[in-house]
Amino acid sequence: MKELEPLMMLEGRWTGKGKGSYGPFSAEMDVEVRGRWLLMRQKIMIPIVGITTYVSTQVYGYDDVGLTLDFFDTAGSFKFHGAREGDQ
């Protein structure tokens, strides 16, 4: 899976807290390898009102052209193609 090597630093569970226009919030993100894909699930929660305000699922992979990203959130679904640029 050398094609996904630039993204492997994302693998793991990430959590954080912050303060936004709706008040304090917490965020969670899980990234795991699923076959030849990286699956990322994330959500942002605002405890004051007890809701999850943003949820997205992202699937990173590759095809014969390069890296791909299929992105799904409350606004719909999007597909991106990309390539490495140097170390990025």
C-alpha cells in the first residue's frame, strides 16, 4: 500500500476540545485501515445543547491516477483526486 503511505500518519484516534461561536465543543476522529482504504469518521459535539453538529466520513484510497478521497457529510458527497507534491 505504498500509495497510501503519505496518509498513514493519520491512523489512530484523535480527540480535542475547543470553543466556537456556539460555545465549547469536543471533537473525535477515528482513522483505520480497511483493506486498501483509510476510513476516517469524525464528529463535533456541543454539550451545552446536547447535539452532534457535524458528522463526516472520509474514505482515502487510490486508483490508476493517484490518491482519491470520497467525502460524505451533511451537505452531500464529494470525490477528489490528488497527488503528492514533494513531502505533502
